[in-house]
Amino acid sequence: MTSVRLHDHLAEAIKDPDPIRVGDALICLRFETMKVYSALGAVRHLLETGVVRPGDTLIDSSSGIYAHALALACHRYGMKCHIVGSTTVDKTLKIQLEILGASVEQVPSSNNLQLDQNLRVRRIGEILRDNPTYHWMQQYHDDIHYLGYGAVADQVAELVPEGPLCLVGGVGTGASTGAIAEYLRNRGRDVNLIGVQPFGSITFGAGHTRDPEMIIAGIGSSIEFRNVRHELYDRLHWVSFDYAMSAAVDLLRTSGVFAGLSAGAAYLTALWEHTCDSSRTHVFLAADTGTRYVESAFSRHAEALPMASMRPREIASLDELAVPWSAMSWDRREPAQTLREEFPSATPSH
């Protein structure tokens, strides 16, 4: 008889991914909202260490996934929550956040990654000046967000108990792909880590590029993300909106997995990486569902490009980056080894 676990809160119930075999080559870890792991682990640690107390207000910036995760974690642990969101926090999510007890405000609409993130962070600074007792979660900077992903690493290890792995997913803050890979490597696994970025993100030196379409929310940065550990990554792929949309449509059409643009980009990347190294089991992350991309992406499914028509431009230097898809061996370098040499203005300052 199959045992059924009764959860004490929805956050605990929805955090676990559904592992899905996509064809013969790939495993998709499909999350409803992946950053619940990050938020639950961080809030629990803050409470256990006395940094915050039940009833305190936690605040952060989000393009959507982390907002939902933090609101659920605050609801789970009796905290108050304030979200400064981008316009990708759609009406469906915004209403859920409000009913969960979070207060939500959104910065003005922008298709410019730097303007969007700078406006959100600037607004948080204003709120903290007026409310000094609020605790800023700093998902972009605080390594505390790595803590929750040890459980995901355990699941990957159980799912693929032996042999070399390749983990593929959006970089974003680095606390998902980076953390999972690091936990697995610390346990002795041979893991290649492939990070996915949008054009325009400064994290790995693409700040001088632009996507003619829209921003892929959540996986890039125009401001310094201090919790990205560049030395964890073996390769990087920069994927445009058009290619990510086309792959997300193909993922839904061929496997039934309805996931966001970052999942489409990770799927496209994982397929390519498997053709380059079929000795590894390739696992890619689908961090959220495709719901918030219905109008901006999935409604355009007739425009989706055939998967076989999309190939990356393999580059040796960041000045060769070009839309719609570029790939580069990073070789676990510190950012200074590449960014400072080629793009001094893109080097993070700590």
C-alpha cells in the first residue's frame, strides 16, 4: 500500500519537483514554484538564529517566483511579507499574494532589465528608511538562500544514484543551480553545471548585448548579484526570448510539461549539451509553470521555430556574444579572470 504524507502547510506540499523523462536523453525537474525551497530554508534559518521573530515583516524584490515563495514561507511561519515586484507579477499571482497576507507594490512597466531591477531595489531602500524594523531578505545577495536546496540535491542523487551528471538551469541569483551542484559535488558526484542567461545580463559579462524581444524574467541581472558563485559553472548559454519561447512550446507539445521561459531555455540548452556529451545524465530545471507567460509567449506558439533549426554560436570570448543563442566554456573561473579582462565595467564590485 502506498503511503501518503499529510503536510502541515501548502508550502511543504508543493515544493517537491516532479521528475519527468523527456525523450530518452533528459530528465526535467518540474516545479510548481522552485524557490519555495529557498524561501523556506532562509526564513527557517532566520527564525532559528533569532535574526527575526514571528510577526516581523520580511521584504524583498521579485519578478514573480520568489514573491510567491516568500509569501508562502511567511504564511507558514507567521511572518508578515512585503513584495516590491516587477510587472511580470500578473493579476493572478498578485491576488494570491494579497490573500496570503502579503502587501504588494509594482514598479512602473519597463522592458529594460537594468531599469526594472534598479527601480525595485531603490524602492526597497525607501521602504527600509521608513520602516527600519523590516528585514530585507536580499535574495540577490544573501547566501542564506542556498540552504534549502540541499533537499533538491538529495532528490537528484536518489533519482540518478550513480554516474556523471549535467545540471542545466537559469542562473538568476545562483542559489538554485549553483547550490544544487555544490551540494552534489560536496558528496562526491561528478557534476557539470551549465548556466542559462538572457542577453543583457551582466552576471557573466553580457551587459553589452540586448534581446530585441522581451526580458526572460528571473534568470538575468543588470545589477550585481553577490550570491552567484561564478567558479561553480562549467559552461554558459545565452538564449533569446524567441528561442526560449520556441523551446518552451516544444516542451509542452512533446512532453506535456507546461513551464516558463527559463525552462524552455534550459530545455534547449540541455538538448544541445547532450549532443555534445551523451555520457552524462542531463537534468534540467523547470522552475515554475507557464501560466504567467500565456499572453507574452505561449499565445505566439504559431511563431515557434523548429527545434532542429536552432543551434548555438560557440564563442571563445565575451566580445563574440550574439543573439539569438551563444554558448561558452566557463571552466569554473572566478569572474575577474574573464570579466575584468574583457569588460572592466561589467566586473562586480564587492
